[in-house]
Amino acid sequence: MTTSGTAGDGSGRADARTGARVLDATRHPGRRLALTFDDGPNPPDTTRLLAVLRAHGVRAVFFLCGDPALAHPEVVRAIAAGGHVLGNHSMHHDDMSGWPPERIRADLLRTNAAIRAAVPGVPIPYFRAPYGSWGRSPEVARDLGMWSLGWRLAIGDWEPPGTDELVRRLTDGAAPGSVILMHDGGGDRGQTVSAVERFVPRFQALGWSFDDPELGG
């Protein structure tokens, strides 16, 4: 689980002490959305999700935790082979809000190493704090060459409400330029995958497209 349920926990803002921003928009303007998935890799849900995204030509950002990345390196490789973007979501999904920078840095470096154990040298351009509890992590991530990425829409799929409800939340909540937070790990995410399978072609038929998230200035 990444947030307690409010989309505002992930919204773009700057750390007043450092100016390190938390981004939350697509790279290009217009009727575009960026899909992001947290807490994986998680077979079989991540594997099925990759097939859905491939079928519709959509690229997403997968925020990986270090523990499951070490447990399922073949899924990490499949994500990268599918052309998706890899992000750092901490080693053990701990709340970092009260951590000093040195402890955050050590965790983020361990997580990057866990991901790159499966895919050596892979770019990891983004970081997302577990629970949206950023603390000092945006400045640390920036110093390690990663942009901190929040979201504008979180559909609350960490407590699965049914596929129909997830599709409704996506349809009602999607707005131009939004980064959308969903989960492929942390539990049974079959409902999320089914919701994405229905939502993506529906919005593509309405003239929407799917984009990468923005990069900081």
C-alpha cells in the first residue's frame, strides 16, 4: 500500500528546505495519462498486467520494492524487456517520513542494487515514497539522480472494492495530465489488472493516450 487513501498525499510540491519537487503530471499536455504501479514485482498479477499493457501499446512506470525484486528477478527482467520504466519504491516499504537523509540514502541505494541485480545498468529515473510519506526523501532521491513522483489520482485498490468500482474510479477521476497510482503488488491485484484491461481501450477509443511522467526542471 502506498497511501492511506488521499490523492493529495502524492501531489506535486516542493520541499521548502531544498526545493526538491514531487512531480505529479504527464510529460506532455492534453488528454494524456501516466499509469504507475507500486509494490511489485508480484507474479502472476504483474505478468498478466504486462500482457494487458503490451496488447494496447501502453508503457507504464513500475515502482519496485527491493525485497520482491530480489525474489522475482525474472519479472523485473520482463518489465524492462517490455519497455516500461523502473522506479525505486524502497527496500522493505517502510515509512521514511522521520528518517534522516543518511538512512534514506542507504535504503534507496540498496533498492537500486536489488533492481539492477536483475537488469544490470537499467535506468531508474523515479522514486516514490511508501505511503506518500516523503519526509527528506525527495532531496536524497534528487542527489542520487532520481525524480520523486507522486500522483493526482489514487484509486484505492489496496483494499479491492471490485473491478467495476475500480473502473468507475478510473473513469470518473481521470483528468488531462494526471499520473495515476495503482498497485500490482502487495496482495492479490487481479481486480486492478482487470480494471486496467477494461479502462485502457475504452479511453483510447475516446481519443486519450498514455504518456510518461514529467521530468523535473
